[in-house]
Amino acid sequence: MGASKIDGFTPAQLHLAEYAHALGHPARIAILQFLAQRRRCLCGDIVDGLPLSQATISQHLKALRQAGLIKGHNDGPSVHYSINEKIWNRARMALGNLFLHCTPSETQETSAVVMHSPN
Amino acid sequence: MGASKIDGFTPAQLHLAEYAHALGHPARIAILQFLAQRRRCLCGDIVDGLPLSQATISQHLKALRQAGLIKGHNDGPSVHYSINEKIWNRARMALGNLFLHCTPSETQETSAVVMHSPN
DNA sequence: TGGTTAGATCGTAATAATACGATTTATCTG
DNA sequence: CAGATAAATCGTATTATTACGATCTAACCA
């Protein structure tokens, strides 16, 4: 894409867009669901589980890592990936916030709950 | 980007990625927040409110419309835009679902609430 | 009808994203 | 050390995105 204009938007808007952007590809959704199922898994497990090459998976993992949503832990030649709960919760809250403030009608109370700090 | 591979992913994953992708730009976040504030507003209002050209705003509106998140209502020469609650709720649920199933620990009950059908 | 206004669309330049083969890097093992 | 394995990175072709000026379209008004 052309580079997005960044000035004129709030940090909150930029962060929210960054999180959503990281979620904006089916492979990255699948990777996150994969990580959630196994709680912690090798990069190779993901490669085996998805219809994409090792290089492409690695690229998507990098994108998720750069957004902060996942983290990797080196274990010999392999890497264990897992969801980064801290940033994950931030993303959850940011999106909950968006839906809270952008959803009209009585659904607001329902959405509101997602915003409460879980810890 | 290169065209994303689509086969091998579930419809749910594809929809989720589509919604997230639509939210993955600060201008589109700002537009949605703008629409939520005024509940219904002219395209020109958005153009005045954001640091982007009319052509660019129109392009972002098109992206949001194609994802189904907003709808436009013609009123003479102007167009009133508003959030499409039906699809908006679908997006909210889909994202709530993702966070529900991907978030470890005790935050699950909290996230779960967002999934309940509001109506 | 002629002019004005609101938005969409066109054309296009610049840049980012996607995908994958090939290669590199790093770690373990014999 | 030599070979094997895991994952990252490189190189690159293709396509999408972003942004904006310019133009087109449609609806309104005098």
C-alpha cells in the first residue's frame, strides 16, 4: 500500500488499527487459534497445520510478533510460540472499547463487560 | 499485497480476517468512531473531520461498505452514512469469539459475555 | 437550462503485503 | 568437526493499498 498517513490520528486509533491489521489475514487468525489450542507450540507444528510454505508462515509469525500479539521462546534449534497475554489483553480491550463506543442501542452494556480489566 | 490464499481456511476465519482487515487502518477506525458519535452523518462531515482528501475518504468508506460494516443512504446530492448494526454485531461476535477461544487464563468468562446475542 | 454542490470514480505514483524457492543462520547430535 | 534439523532471512514476482488531483455523475436550485 502507499504509506498510511499517521499524523492526525490519536495513539489509541493507531494502536487499534495496528492490532486489527495484524488480525486481518486468515493465516494469522489460524495461527492464533492454533497457538490457543496447543497453548504453546513449535513453528514447525504451524507449518504442518497450515497450507502455506515455511517461509510464508515465518513471515506471518513475524508480523504477529511485531504487533506484539505473540512471542517466541528459543528451545535449541526450534522456537516455541505462544500468545503474549499482556498485549493480547490490550488488543482485546482496545477492540472492546471500539465496539462499546461505536455500537448503538442496548448492546452497549453487553459490550462493556469485555472492557473490564481481567486481572 | 499478493493475493492471499483462501483455500484451506474456514469461512469463519475468512470472515474474521475480513472484518479485522476493514478495521486495520486508522482512518477507518476514525470514520467508525465519527459515525458512532453522530449516529448518522454526511460524507462531507467526515472529510472535514479527517486529515485526508475527499477521494481518500471516499475510498475508505467504500472499503467499510464492502466489508458490510457501514451503509449509505442517499439524501439528495448527499449521502448519509451509518454503521450497519447487523454486520457490526456479527463482527463484534466474531472477534469476541476469537478472544474467547484464544485467551488463556481466567479472562475467558469476561470475554465470553461479549458473545451473547444482544437482541 | 445553466450553475452549484456532494460524492463517486478514474488515473496513477508510491509503497506495502503475500507467497514461495533458495539460502543462511543457529543449534543439536554423532 | 561434519551432518542434520529448525527457523529466519533473502530475493523476487505479483498483487493490493494508500493517497490525491482531476474528472465524472447526479441532484438540487435559481
